[in-house]
Amino acid sequence: DTEVTQTPKHLVMGMTNKKSLKCEQHMGHRAMYWYKQKAKKPPELMFVYSYEKLSINESVPSRFSPECPNSSLLNLHLHALQPEDSALYLCASIGTSGSGPQYFGPGTRLTVL
Amino acid sequence: EDQVTQSPEALRLQEGESSSLNCSYTVSGLRGLFWYRQDPGKGPEFLFTLYSAGEEKEKERLKATLTKKESFLHITAPKPEDSATYLCAVQEGGTGRRALTFGSGTRLQVQP
């Protein structure tokens, strides 16, 4: 089973709202990622969690706040977003060796009004 | 800094017309090169991993090959359902960073 799940599939929010994206995997992977993808562009790395600790933050604005409650779950808390933050948000995970493919979830389509 | 360049940006084929997609890369120590397929509005779907020059992988109508500077994704007798964006990504070895550097992708359209 190489499934990564993400909820919700679609999210529309105003600039003053607070919302959260959720990602879950049950492959025993210990590294998880958040990516942002704009239309016709490749995924851009936002955050990396390794063994439930934040290991990489690609200079992402503080209005995006990641959280890793346990080894299977990854959240992305959203607050005071801007319309330019509208994008497809992807979660991925990789096995403990650090080598091999990242497996991606289906993504959350976020629209900020 | 790792760089990945994919060509062409877009490719339109007739059903059954074979072709190849190119991925050129610059990386200091390749840990792995990955091919993904992405349908509009969906997450990338893993296709292949290649680790060393000379390696080849096949799956149905797709075959991926790797040299020291580039990778090719060969599509034999494509069908309309092969229409998608194909992404190439590299993972650098040695840093343990585990992050991927993606190319911009090739948008493939196969017409019946």
C-alpha cells in the first residue's frame, strides 16, 4: 500500500479565516513533506518533517504553520492567507532510508478569496 | 545547486506515434532520479526510480533510461489515456536533505 491521503479535496477561504489541511500515511514512513504547486508549474517544497521534527522550512511565510502530531499525520494550519496563496497543496512521504521515491497524496485545491 | 531541465515543454502525438521525453540534470552526487505522471488537479503518481547510469526500467508502454547527464522517458505506441504531464525529479546524495528538485514537466497530449 503506497497511499497518502489528504483532506479536504477542495477548500475555499477568506483572507481572515483559519483553516487546516490534513495529510495521513500508514506506510511507516518517517519523513513527510508539504509542497505547493501553482498551475503549469512543478511542485515547490515548503516543509520537511523527519521523525516528527521540522527539518526544513523553505522560507515559508508564517501564515503557514506546519504540525506533525505523530509519525502518520501531518497538518498545515492556514491563517490570514493572501489570494496569491491559492494553489494545489501536496503532501508526500518517503521511507526511512531516505532513498527511493516520494509518494504523493491527491492534493488539496485551495482558493483564497 | 541542483538543476533539472525537461524538454519539450509540450508534445502532441497521434495515437500509436512513439516518442521520447528528455530530462537533463546537474546534481552533485545523484541519489536517485524519479519520473512521475501528473493528471490535472491531482498529485504526482510515481512511475520509476533510476539510480545509476545505464539503468533501465519499463512499465507497459513506458521505458525510462539514465545516463550521467540525462534521462529519457520513451513512450511506445501511446494511447489517449497516456495524456498527462510527466515530471522528472532528482534527489541529491550526501546531504541527507531528502528533498526532490523537479523539472518543469512535459505536457503530453495523445490524440486518437
